[in-house]
Amino acid sequence: MRKVTLVLNDGSRFHGTSFGYEKPVAGEVVFNTAMMGYPESLTDPSYAGQIMVLTYPLVGNYGVPPFTMRSDGIADYMESDKIYASAIIVADYSEHYSHWNTCESLGDWLKREQVPGITGIDTRELTKILRSHGVMMGKIIFDDEPENIPTAEYEGVNFVDEVSCKSMIKYNEGAGKKVVLVDCGVKHNILRCLIGRGVEVIRVPWNYDYTCLEYDGLFLSNGPGDPDLCGDAVQVIRKQMDMSRKPICGICMGNQLLAKAAGAGIYKLKYGHRSHNQPVMLVGSEKCYVTSQNHGYAVDATTLGADWKELFVNMNDGSNEGICHKQNQWFSCQFHPEACSGPVDTEFIFDRFVGAL
């Protein structure tokens, strides 16, 4: 196990050992407080360009499920077709694993996918720094290769363009109502949730002009990076809203893109929301839901137009967790109602959308 060092932009250094693929990498260092779900998180395209720090101390003890795909191209147990996170950092990696649905260790999987993994780092101290300073760029350097230093690039990079599909993909053809899904880095459980509710899904690239297609509703997916770099997608959403009143639903990045199409502004959170236990309140009620989240940007609800209102609010910091139009069936959520991994308390969002078609 080779010695490695994580170097943050502020000069902080954390020393550990490698248990994954051995290559230096750089990216935006973010932390996730979930107790489980590393296979789903690593394969979530929203982590593209990021080094993921897990605060739960013991990681790897249940291994990794088989990376099998359904006949329609959707993964059985993962959230995409590969690992999208640049690297993973844990306090204590468990080489020994046990689970009914496991087929290999986390370390073996990382090596096969050519993704670095670091163990032996005080992730609580690292998280304290990130919470105090905010997310920052970092580099993973192998101590015996001090001259091999990677270049960190995150700001200004359109990661949505990198992870989105490049051509139209159809699922469940001829099933019934048709839903156009704008792929900004869609998690596969979003596809499973829609297909499981009996609709045909037409998955299109993030900047595709779908307004000429025949469909019954529009779904805006999650995705990585800065929504302000997705101006093409926002223009098409505005075009669609000007043309018809078809139902629109967005998740995570989809919430931000819908808000931008409605004229609202976006800002970057200090250290983001990445966990399974974010409390979210339904505005106008006393209902509070425990949600799974993974995002670094938020909607500035004070900039919403008169025809729009907040739908959900984060109970920890008061940030926006969803918006809706006052007359039309256009609504969104910042959290992940499909979770995977995480709580599924808010999966009714899909029922509301499909019911409005």
C-alpha cells in the first residue's frame, strides 16, 4: 500500500495509504455524511470532477454488488455505467467484506475502474476544514512520485456536457404516456422510477431541442457542476414553457435549471448538501421529510418571479429545496426522491408528476 498525500488549496496536507488505483488526481474536495451507499454515490454522475470524502469511519465492509445491466441498458444496482467520482477518501478501509449481493471488494472495483482510493486519513478533521473554509480544490499525490503533480480543474468546466448522453435513447417504448427526460447526468434510479410507473421515457442530451417532439411531460434530471454553464438547456426550457402547459418536473440540477428558466438566480453553497439525512419541509404545512441530497449549488428563492413559489425548504440552513408554478404543473425538488441510496420518503414526487400527464 503506497503512501499518498492529499494537498488542499489552503496548504493543508493529509497523509494516508492507497487502496485503489494508483494514479495522482485532482478535483474539488467534498464530503458526504451518509453511513452507507458508496457504490451508488461513486457511480452518481453528479460527482464528476470531485474527490469524495466519506465521514463515516468504516467503509468497504459490505463490498460491491455486481455491475450488471438490464436488457434496456439500465444498471441493476449502480446509478450509471461507471464510477464518475475522481477519487474516494475514507478513514478506515475494510479489506474484508460480507454481503449477500457482493461480488468484489471496494478496492478491487476501484482498481478495475482506475479510480484512486485513500485510507488512513482523519476524515473528521478534513471535514472540519471543508466546513470552515468551504469546498476547495485538492490534489492526491503519491509520495514516491513528488514530481508527478496533477492539475486541478473544476470551476468553469461544463461537466453536464461531459456526462450527458450524446444521442436520444428510448425506454419502455409504446407503454403509454411519453416523458422527455433531459439528461444532465441522470441517475439510473430516476429512470427505474419513471419506467416502473408505466411511462415511455425519451432520454435526450442536455442541450437538445425537444420542443419539436411529441410527448406528454418534461423531466429535468440531476447533474454535476455549475448550472450557470447550462444556458442552452435553460433556453429550451423557456421555449417549452412559452409553447405549452405540459407538466414539468425537475430533480437537483433540474430544480436549478427550472428556476433559472423562471428567472431566478443561483448561488454556490459553502460546502453543499451531501448526505442521507437532510430535513426538508413542505412549504405551507408542518410536514418534514428526511431526504438524500448531493449538490453544491442552490436556488435564490428571493429572485423567483411572482408566478412562482417555494415548494420545499431545508430545515438546517433555510436554503431552497424545490419550487413550483402557482397555476401550471411545473414543479421540482433539490433533493433526490428516488434516493438510492437513502430514504424514499419523498418518492411521491414521481406519482405527482406521472399523475399530471
